[in-house]
Amino acid sequence: MQRNVTNEALRVWTDLPADIRKKILANVFCPQCAHAVTMNDYNASFDGGTLVLRGFCSICGHKVARVLEESKQIPVKPTVSKKCVLENYIFEVLIINSSVCDLKEKVMRKIRISGIKSLYNFAKVITQAFGFQFDHCFGFYDNLSDIRKCKKAFELFVDAGEAPATEITKGVKKTKIAQAFIRAGEKMLFLFDYGDEWRFYIELKEIRKADKRESKPAVLESIGMTPLQYPLCEDGVNEGES
């Protein structure tokens, strides 16, 4: 997986033959596993003129790095200006469950949003699509059943300077949707409000070239009625409003 790569480092890295790049990524030492592993979710940068890959172990998720000394001999090509092609990401988002309600029917929203939007913005669009107030912390996790066993995780806690679920967890305000979701078919859990635990199942269905008329987020399809975010208690007061 290739993300957060500086322009010059990207050009140097992609100049290497594909088979060489594959071998390099598959031969990175992990101090936690104590043997060579494959590096995932990596980025590239120059450190004193040397290309350095930094990412995570594909087995345990520990931080790993690979220094390419030979990259000093690779000439850096001049920057070539390219017109940016915007892409819209089409998601199906379903409410799975919550600690405050028992879903009786399928509740789904199909959402279109630009890939350059942040996960923070995406979270706001999701909650608004279901008629919720955007008033709680949240996170995105690639493990749908156990958020502490993720290979990819993004939380608002990181942006707030609080302790994240795991050491690999990143923030949501600087992470773009296109960085978190690489290809169609990828799935994530969106956990909103760690008290009431509203769990949303997110699947990226399609990536398509954006039209100027489609620059704003939109709900393309709506199935089912959203349950109350704060169900009424016996005394007639909404939970969370006392």
C-alpha cells in the first residue's frame, strides 16, 4: 500500500523496476517478529539524500523501516506539472447496531464524496446522512469485530492529543479518504459515540472520475428509517439530554 509519499521520493521509488520494489517491501526486518516481513501502509521520504521507507509490519503491525542506500545514485527527475484529476468515492453505509437500540430493519445510505476530503469531513457527512448530531468522538477501523486488532485505524482522539486505541492509530483531520480507502471493496467500521456505540458498516463500492456538478457530498440512495440517536426514556426525556 503506497501513501503519504513526497513527490521527489515517489519519483525515485517508482523509477525502480516493479519486481525490485516488490522484493524490497517483502524483505523488511521487524524487531517485534524478529525476522523479515512484508511492509504495509508505507510512506517514503529522503533522509540526508537517502530514500527511506517507513511503514508497518504486515504480521504484527509494529513500525518498520527500510533504508535504500543505493538510492543516492538515482538522479532526481525534474517536477512535471500534471492536472489533478478529482475522484468521487461511492460508499454504502449501514447502521449495524448500538447499545441504545435494537434495529428491526436495514438502514442504509449510499454516499458520494470526494476522495480528497478528510476522514473528519466524511464522519460529519455520515452522521448528517442519518440525521444524527455530530457531537461525539469517533473512529474508523479495518477490523469490524475488534478495534484493538486493526492494521489500519483512525481516531479523533489522536487529533485531540488523547491516547488512541493502538500505536498504529492515526488522526482523522489530516487523513484523506483516498489515503484510508485504496480500492473498491474495502470495508471499515465507523464507530460513533463510544458511550452509545453506534456502529456503522462502511464499504467502498466505486471510485469514479468527478464531474464539476458532483463536487459536493451527496446521499445517492436511502433505505430504512434512522432510529432516534437519543431514544426516549420512560420519563419522556431523551437519553443524553438530562
